[in-house]
Amino acid sequence: MATVDECRQALRDLAARLDGNADTVREHVGLDRTLACRITDLDAAFHGRLTDGQLTDLADGDDPKAKISLSTTSEDLLALVRGELDITRAVTSRRISIKANPFDLLKLRKLLGTS
């Protein structure tokens, strides 16, 4: 099991990687949504905003009104961010749960697939 600090750092790493790809992704992924990431085995949560191909305003705590909600274990979050876990396979195998409208799911898949 990873720690809350490792999960926080993984999300920061993801934000940095998305920031590096923002110009490429921006024209293909028009996504501006609030995001909540819930770490089920740590009883922890983070929230931020996905906009223009970037993850911004990352902070500790849940956002129950977030338009996109991702729930997973700490280890699966780290594996996803490191590129060791395919988002589509993780969702179909129920290792990751994502609640969002269908169009946002497609855009999120593109965004995470590019990172």
C-alpha cells in the first residue's frame, strides 16, 4: 500500500506530465471539468480541475460535486500514473471506477492515453 504523500506526488507528477503535453492535447481534448480522486484503501481524497489538457488546482480533500470522480486504491493510482496500468483495462476490470458522463469518459481516456 502506498502512502497519502506518494499518492499526492503521483498526482503532481501526472499534472506535470499533462502540462508538458497540453499544447498537443488542447486541440483534441476540449475538457473543462472538476475532478475528485478518491483513494479507497487510505480513506483519502484529492481534487482539482482538468482544463485545456492540464490538471490544475490540485488540493487535498474530496469534492463531492466534482463532474468527474475517480476511485481506486493507492497502488493502482501509482501504477496508472507510471503508465503501468492501462486506463481502459483498469476500468473494465473494476480496479478503477470513474463516474462521468460518456463524452467526458472518452475525452479523459484520450487525455490519459496521451500522457
